[in-house]
Amino acid sequence: MSLPRWAAWILRRTVAADIEAEALADFEELFRERVERLGRARALGWLAANVAGFGLRVRWADWRDGRPGRRARLDLASDLRAATRGLARRPGMVTLAVLTLGIGIGATTAVFSAVRGVLLRPLPFNDADRLVAGRAVLGGSEQRVFSAPDFLDLERESTTLSGIATYSLQSATFSDDGRPTRVPLMKVSAGFLPLVGAPLLRGRLLTPEDDRAGAPKVVVVAEAFWTTRLGRADDVIGRTVALGEVPHTVVGVVGAGFDFFRTGAADPVAGWVPNAFPPWRLRVRNAFSYELVARLAEGIDPARASAETAAVLGRVHPELTASWIPLEEHLIGTARRPLSLVMGAVALLFGLTLANVVGLLHARLDERAEELAARSALGASRGRLALLLGLDAGIVTGLAGLVGLGVAALALRGIVAAGRLPRPVDVQIDTAALLWVLAVSGGSALLLSLAPLGRLGRTPLLERSREREPRRRDRARRAMATLQCALGFVVLVGAGLLGRALATLERADLGFDPRDAIAFRVSLPDRYDAEAKITGFFHSLVESLAREPGTIAAGAIDLLPFGGHGDVSGRVQRDDMASDEWIEGVSYRVVTPGFFGAIGAELLRGRDLAWTDRSGTEPVAVIGRLLAVQLFGQTDPVGRSVRIGGGDPLRIVGVVGDLRGEHPGRPAGPVLYRAHAQREDESVMSVVVRRPGGGRAAAALAERRLAELDPTLPADELAPMAGLVGDALVETRFLATVFAVFSGLALLVAIAGIYGVMASFVSSRTREIGIRVALGAEPRSLFRQVLGRGALIAAAGILAGVVPALVGARAIAGALYGASPYDPAVGLAAGVLIGLVAIAATAVPGRRAARVDPAATLRRDRV
Amino acid sequence: MTTKNLGGFEHQVLLAVLRLGGAAHSAPIVLEMEDRGRQSVSPAAVYIALRRLERRGLVTSHSRPPEEGERGRPRRVFAPTPRGLRLLKQSRETLLRYWQGLEPDLERS
């Protein structure tokens, strides 16, 4: 009995060929058995049920067991081994590729982290975009500070602001836990903390009652201070802490994460105390010392609020133009420029490294062409070939990603240290940055593996493997090398300009000599409550330091050049000027005798202030050269008198050279110096000591003398003057360093690019060169020809880079502080450097060309 | 698919081959399994199991020319390899270890 025809038909159609006969025989046998045992009808039913799915089930099981999973995994492992071996045969190329790409990835990650931390992450305040900061332009220069009456006027009259508050950074000695240190304190108006949305952890915030003159002293402390200095005690509310020797009652604790206006290396603010404006502050319009922060009312933009504020303050300060700028810009403003410049440079660099690695892997495809052709002939699909190529790229980028992470960690530390970023707390390699590295590595792996694949499709592989002169590819790689030279040129020009600007700024005439001078600040506590005690103290301190053998001079000033903000300025009038004639924006400084000598300023006319200029004697002043010219022209000011605001006349006893105090690249403004002993309330002074060698010995001496006078007082911010000046150059130095590093990298990349092009040029023309040598060509001239080709690439690159370099130079012009962004010497130097690099990179392939053995080449050619 | 263990169905297939004298083609294996197992067995499942066992080196197969009354079709004859036998024994011992001391409990229930 045979199978019904339909069953045989189904089996033949569905069963794999290798088991078809067997299956037919088996079904026949089983069917026969069933007919005998169960009868034909039930046998047919069984047959229908089992024949239908038989072939498909067996095929499915075969496929699932055998084909994709296990075998593919085995293939992948062996492919991976093969790829690793292949790469290991070219250690130089792989190292170059991994290092350049790794550095590119690392630099990108670091800059991304910094930019993200500083620029992209919103400020940690409620509705940060509605917060604005006050700015004012007075006498042509911008300032951030206002006076107490200004603040009160605005608070009372403004309709465009829903809240306004003042703040000013101070410091106080805290020693309750046995370690006397100065901690930063912020003096604020009662509305400040609620305005910026400080999160209250315990107790209460400041109230208007706290903010009255004569109110009990209270402080709201920061969580960090509470934890590290107050032992995170539960009973902290109501406790008394001595700040600057004045007992303050702790009324509240503000949560972590709120650290307003922390800049650079400064410690976080320890606490907030109320302004409690003293009566004289309320009277004096021109004592600008408070920064303002405000919240815009619903639906108001900063321009409208600025217009109203300018009108309100214009009534009392006709010479002052006030405006509001977004708080974010106020806090981040100065860091935005360097970071975006660095971001631009890093984007260039990354593109360059990526292009370079693509080029290197491209070159490797040549070596693998025959292998790929063989694989393709044996039936490997294009997908599989793509996988093979992708593995190369994957290994290179994987390694580069690891290198990049290390580079990023180092670079970020450098950026934070060198850049004085405004929000260092936020700047770290976080998970987002890590993801960024991975995305960048993955993206580049994809790019890299796509690049050779594009070529794979264009011509059949077997033909490609025989191809000896891939001219089109040559052209593409030459273009790439040209581009690398161009980008290298752009970055080099940037580095050159910044380096030159930095050198100029470092040599800039500051009007004083920071070398050999050290400075520190002394803040006398309130127990020095009488004028005689304050002046007596500083007199003793300065004199004891000045008398020390070896000291050239010592003196003190209320605000040190390069010592930070807090400038007090106003208007000054010559004795014979009409009552409405003024010189605006004059800085008022208070100094002790000896200061000018200590800082190394030049006394141009008259005399220094003397210890005999004290209260009760005729009020005297020394003025800066610029103010002297503004007030008196070419005539001698010594002996004349001037008036500050509407006050009593001051007799001018001397003229000194102007001191640059903000930035070495910014000229000094007009300044007037008064005698410390003729001022009553200057209890915070910076002392400057000039001793040959300066440094640690001078610092130790200063601390010793200070301790002899009052052992409870710390010498704040004790540092060499040169350090303070250097700090002011931090942005330029940061940019110059970053660009120098980048241009080193760019040169490395350009070397690799040119070398790659020329090496492949020479190796693909070995036969041609061999023939030419056989026909009598000089090895020397061959060498020169190859060099010439390399130089041509460099020259084309430089030409292509000129316009981008000019655009780039304009972009960094602001960071050059007056140095011209169009400096032909810098362009020339960059061009020469690129040329030298091109020649160096071409030398090895050139030598190879010169050493081609015609006999060997032609012999090989015959085979 | 590990090579260490024998699946339940594969175990039965191997036992059926042994019962059939240590060498058999698919149809008698199906019948033997239906006989012993008291339930119908799908030929496809037996085919799949045999091919799997062969790939794992637990059975070998060879073609044998048609016998009398087989209408000229070649048959594929399967026989356990020594490794297959070893694994079968291990499988039995494992099952017996699992069964140790359980019979009385099951008897009662």
C-alpha cells in the first residue's frame, strides 16, 4: 500500500531534499501500519494531521539549531581575533589612530562637560530666567554696585520688578571650633534669600526687623557650614556663633546646592547676615557698594525694567545709566567667551582627528583588498564584509574611547583649575559626559566603517584588489591632508595670537612692580572701635614691617590693585571749578605712608603721604597722573586743592604714576589717594611688603609681626603680588594654553595626514619610480620631487586656511586685550611651521622613493 | 543546547533505538515510542530529535539499501554512539537519584 498522492505531493514540496526519500518511505511504512491497526479512515486522518506540518517543522528546527546563533557567534569571535591580529601588524598606524582619536574624544568630552556645567545647566534658583542683576555705567566705565539709597528708591518706586534685594560679599573670622579662619559671608537685604529661592532647611530666613540698624545680630548659615563647622548640631537654631568676634544668633539653615555667586577657587559662602544699613550709608548717595538682584514682574522684559530703573536713578544720578541684565549672563558672562572659543576649537580638532582616522583606516583597506575579494568570492555577503570592516573601526574607537576618558578627566581638571569657571561645583565628568563619549565613539565607529564601505560598492572587489593606482582615492586623501593643514593653520594662528597677547600682557607696564612684593589683608574686628586704635594698629604694623632689616618698603591700601571688586568711586572737583563742573568716576583709595614704595609705584611730583598727616592736621591727598592731567593739564597740581563730592578741600601733596588694577590690558582710571590716618572707618586694609626675594620668608615675617600685635588676627589672602596679577591673566593664559595644546594636536594630525598621503603615493608608484631610476633619474631629484609634493599640499592648506584664520582671529579678538587680531608675523610663523611639518612628514616616504631599487622593482613586476 | 544533558524526548528516542536492537530507521522508532509511551508520537518530532542527536554526536546514521517489500527506497538507519550510550546511562542515573525515596510517597497519594 502506498501513500495517497496528495500526501506524497505535500511531502515532496515541503521536505528538504536530503531527507525527502527517507521521509516518504517512513510515512508509507507508518501509514500502512495505521491502516492495518485503525482502519483506512482514521489512518487518513492521522496522515493529514502529520504530513502537513512535517517538512516545515523539521526545517524550522534545523534552522534554529544550526544556522544563526551559535555559528554566527563563533564567526564573530574569530573575526575579532583576525581583526586584532591585523591591527597588531600595524602598531604604528594603530597607535597614531588611537591616540589622535582618543585625544580628540577626550578634549571634546572635557569641553562638553565644562560647557554643560557652566552654560547649559540652568542656574539653581527658582525661575532663574526672571532674575536680573543690576549694572551701571558711570563715567564711561561699567560697575555692578549701587548705593543703599539707590536700592531703597528702587524698592519703593519700581513697578516692573516684583522683588529687589542687595548683596555684597564680605568675610569674617570664625574660630568657634578652634581653627580660626576667614569664612566668606554675604551681607544681604532681608528680601534676598526668598527672592532667589534659597531652600530653608531649619529655622527661618531673615526678616525686615533683622535688617534694621541696631537690631540683634543674626545669621542664616549654609548647610555646608552647619555640617563642617558646627557639627551639624540639631540645636543649631538659637545658638550663638562669633563672626568677626561679634556674636551672631543662628536663626536658620539654608540647604545645600544653593551657593550663590560662587566664583573660582573661593570657598562657598558660610552664611548670610542682614545689611542693617548704618545711618551714614542711608545718607551717602555715592557710596556704591551693593550689588543688586531683582525678579522681573510678570510679563516684563529686562529692557522695560531697565528703562524704569534708569529713570528712577537718573533723577539722583544724572551721570549714571542703570540697566538690568539676566542674572545668568551676570554670573556666567566672563566664562562664556573662553568656553565658546574653546568649544569652537575643539569642534575643529575633533573633525580633524576623525577625518584623519578615516584616512588611516582607508589606507588599511588597501591591504585588506585581496582578503575581502577572496571572502566575497567565497560568498560572504556585503553585510558580513561591512561587519569585518566595522570591527577594525570598532576596536580603534573602543581603545580611543578609553584613552579619551582619561584625557577628558585630566583636561577637565585643567580647565577648572586654569579657567576660574564661575560654577565649579557643577563641572565634572558626569554620566551625561560619559554617554557623550560613548555616543561620540560610536558615531565615529559608524562613520569610520561607512567610509571604506562606500568604496566597496563602487567597483567589483576582484578588480579592486588588482588595482595599482587608485588615483581617485589619492585625490580624496590629498584633499583631506590639505584640509588638515588648513585647520592646523587656523588653530596655530589662534594659538600664536593668544600667545603673543599673553606675552605682551605679562610684560605690560602696570605702573608698579609686582615682583618682590607680597600682600595680605587684615580686617580689624569691632573692638577696634576708635579711630586711634585703628590707625594706631596699622601704623604699628606697617612700621614694624618697614623697619625690619632687608625690607625696602611697607604700606597698606584699602583696595589692592588686582584685589577684586568693591571699588568706591565718585566725582572730584578742582578748587577753582564752577560748582557744577566735575571729573566723574574717580576712584577713592585710602593708603598709609609707604604704600607707593612698597608696591613700586613711581612718585612723579611732591611727596608721599606721611604719618604726620593724621586727623586734626590739614586733609591731604595724592593723585594719580591721569587725574592730575584731567584736573590741571600741564600745570603742577602740588599745593592746589580738590574737593570730593561736596566735602572739604584736600590739599594735593603729590602725584604718582597710575596703577592698573583690574586687568593688565586695561588702562587705569583716575584715582585719588587719601591718608589712612585722616579717614575714620577703614578697618580693612591690605598690607604690602617689598623685600628682595619676596616669597615665603617675607610671608613668614609678616605673619610673625601681625601675631605680635594681635594673635587673634589672620593674615588673609597672603600671597605674592605677582600671583594676583597673574590671576587677572587667567582667561588669556587659559585660552593660550588650550590653543597651544590644540595646535600641537592639530600638527600631529596634519603630520599623520601628509605622511599617509605621501607614503601611499610613493608605494603606489614604486614601479614608475623604479623605471625612472633605471632610465637614469637621480635619487636626489626623486627625493626633492616627493618633498615638493608634500610642500604643495601644505601650501594649498595654508592658502585655504587664510580666510578661516582671519574669521577665527576676529572671534578671539576680545581675548587679546588690544593686541591686533591681524598679525602678519603670527600668520607667517604658523605658515612656516606647517611647511616644516609637511617636509618632516614627507621625508620618510621621500627617502623610500630615493632608495627604490629598479632591478628589484622590475623583477617583481614581471612576476 | 548543551551537550551535557539529554532532553526527555531525546532520552526516549535513544531508548527506542536500543529497544529496536541498537539500530533502526525512523518509522519503527515512532511505532516503538507510541507502543511504549501509550500515546501518539509525531514523526516530525522524531525526525528533529534524531537530527539533533546526530549533530551532537550521540547517534550515527547510515543509508542502507531497500529491503524486500520496501519499494526501492533507501532507509536511513540510526544507531547510538558510545558517547550517546554514556550520556543515556548518566541520564538514567540522574533520574534514579531524583526518584530515590520518592516511590512510597507517590504510592500513598
